[in-house]
Amino acid sequence: MIEVLGLARRYGALEALRGISLTVSAGEVYALLGPNGAGKTTALRCLAGLLKPSGGTARVDGADVRSDPREVRRRIGFLSASMGLYERLTPRELVRYFGRLHGLDPATVEIRVRTLVEAFALGSFGDRQCGRLSTGQRQRVSLARTVVHDPPALILDEPTLGLDILSGQAIHTFVRTERERGKAILFSTHHMGEVELLADRVGILSDGRLVAEGTVPELLERTGEGSLARAFLSLVSEADG
């Protein structure tokens, strides 16, 4: 469903990505880990068609990010930590607006609005202007907007960053539900507990390279460590050494 094939990205002399390759199958959650500056956000933005790769390519549901980035954007839901909301719209109005932008017919839009309001527990503030929402509420609205067109693949850049327990739980529940529906889900995070809770497989980036990949038990066995956090530190240190 998501195929990354030798993906590279340079900013002048800086190599942000150095030919990474990975796959995320339908019905699979893949967590991308790495220290700050490792290339996680660059990789996800290349996959979303927002950055043009300097080398290699990627495909989402068969669409190529280099030759057909517009079609890729139709087939993904991309959540970035830097996304904003239209402050004067309510969550219901915002989700409805983006449904129309994606070309959904009015009846389908209303079904999706009702479904997502329930899925992300937006009802108590669904008619409040977005400019008056808390950080956690805004993030839930952002994710609802991201998936209004029900795409086959989700790419989520730190979806629970700065959220309270309630908002984080709503997003975790949604990710598990979407996996059961057969979605391919790729997300980045710094929360090891979140990875252990959600991820089927894990990839670790360091200095623009994919230095390790596997299930959590496989990474623990490889490093001989007792926790994912310690295994992560061991693998990054090994790659940097």
C-alpha cells in the first residue's frame, strides 16, 4: 500500500534522507522513530507530495509521488504538526468544507461529518469556533479533517504531540479502528509507549538512514535491551558510532 524505494532528499549540501526503503501493508501500523533531525518529517512530507524527492521514489496505493503527486494526495490522509485551522469555522463546518473540497457529494459529506464527530468525540464543542478550542480539541479536529475523504493510507506526523490523555486516547482508538478497516498507517512519534501500544512494525531513522526495522520484540532481541526506549538508544548509538 505504501512503498518507499530508495527515497533521498537534499537541501543543498545537506542530505536529509539517504536512500531509505520501507513498506507499509494494508491493515498495518508502522511507526517511524528517530532523534530530532533524523529525517522523519522530511520523509513523511515527501510521501505526502509536499516535497519533491532528490532521488528514489515512493508509491501510495499504486500512485507515484514523483510522477503523480496529485493522485497521491487523493489517496492519503496527511496530518502535520504545523497544520492550522480556519479559526472562525466550527469543527462541523470545517470537516464539511474539506469534504466538499475532496469532491464528496453532499449526502456522503454529512455521513462523514456525523461519523467523525462521534469517532473523535467532537460533539461537546462541534459548534464552537475553532479559534476557541484547546490544543487537544484542535488536534482531534485536524485529524477529522485529514480523513474526511476516507483515504486508503494515513500518514501522521506526531499525531498526539502535546495532547491530554482524553485526546490521545481518541486518536489511538481511531488508529486501531482504521487498521482493522484495512488502512495502511505510517506515523512518527517520540512516545515509546505509543509505539508499543499501536505499531505492528517499527523503523528507526538516524542521520537520514533507516538503521533498524522490525517488530518491538525483534528490536528488543536484537539489542538485548528490556525496553523499546533503551533499544532505540542502543540502535541510534550503534549507527552513529
